[in-house]
Amino acid sequence: IFVTDHVSVGGLIEIHHTWGAVEGGGQRLELPGATAMTFLPRVGFYVPFTDRIGIWPRAGVGWSSTESVSFTSGSAPVRETFRAMLLDIDLSLVYRFGETFFMRAGPELGLTLGGRRTEETGASNLGGGASILQFSGVVGFGMNIEL
């Protein structure tokens, strides 16, 4: 949401769960299930170069948690968790098709701040600090809605 002509506030709220199995040769192998949650508020500043083209840097600080459980033959389930604060920065080039629709593309950098990974197997519990640096390219389409 653009709160002024150039300043935007928004964010990402993500919750997903995955699971599955592989079957073959009369056997069934359960794949690790994983649940992830992310909350990432962001602020941005749009700088137009022309009527159609501009740059839209955005930054946010948030939180992420991922938990997975895997099963191995004849042993206790293994539960892995990763929790961290996130810093996310992207620098998108924006092309406006008209007054309503736009496309953005550019690099994105994600960094964990003070991450912690733990692994639990039966009575065993291991853990330690962990960090992730992610560099990616992002392409998105959007729509401007006047409120």
C-alpha cells in the first residue's frame, strides 16, 4: 500500500506445510514433512524515472520458523527446527503498463540475524547457531488500487 506518492508499506505472511511419500517395489517411503511460517513487514520508496519506468527499493525485518520431521527405518523420528530473525532487501526495476498494472524485476538479498537450528532424535537434542545468506532474482506482477 502506498501511504504517500512514493512511500509504500506492506509485507509477507507465509504459512505452508509439505508432505509426501514415494512408492515402488511394494514399499512405501514417507518423505519428511515440513511446516514453515514467515512474517516480514516491509517499507519501500518508489522513484520514477519516466511515466512508465522507475526503481522501487524495499527493506524489511521479520521472523521465520521451519520445522521438519523425517523418519528412517528402525529409528526414532528426527525433528529439525530452524528459527531466525530476517533482513530482506530488494531493488526492483518497475515497468508500468498503464495506470493500473505493473511488472517488477530485480535482485533480492535475504539474511538471517541470530538464527538457531536444533535437531531432536529420541532423547538426543543438538543445537547451535545458524545463518543463511540468500541471493535471488525476483519477478512479479502487481495492480495499483486506489482506496
